[in-house]
Amino acid sequence: MAMIDAEVLEIQHDTKECRFFHPQKGVDFRDSELRYEMNTDRKTNVVNFTHIYIPETIQDIGLEKELVKQGIAFVQANGYKMKADSPFV
């Protein structure tokens, strides 16, 4: 299994769309992404990771783990609580 180098990986965080993503090049390609929802109706914000998507052609390079690492780092850095409806997370 090929693995990616996390140092050169371009993972972005779109807070408006509530997702961490790795942009895919090309018109017909969907970005790899980890989607989440913010629950702000309590005293403590809860981040619920709801869905992860990796294109089939690159599913074996470890990208999903890097997206999850970024998501967890976001939760920890902001003192949020975490929930994961996505089985992978």
C-alpha cells in the first residue's frame, strides 16, 4: 500500500461548509473530504464528524487518516467535544 507524505499534503479547512478537504484536480473529480456538523445549542460546542469521502482511485494511500487527524486537531485546539457518526472516524 502506498502512503502519502503528510508534510506535502494540502488539506484545507472550510469552516463555512464544515469540512476538511483535499482538493482534487480536474473537472470531474470530487474533493476528498471529512464533513462535520457543529452543535452549538449547548454550553460546550460539539463537533460531529458525519461523513468521509475518498475517491476510489486514491483510497489506499492513507488520506482518510490525515483528514481525521486534522479534524481531531481542530476539536482539541478549540476545546470542543467530539462525536463521530462516521464509522471510520
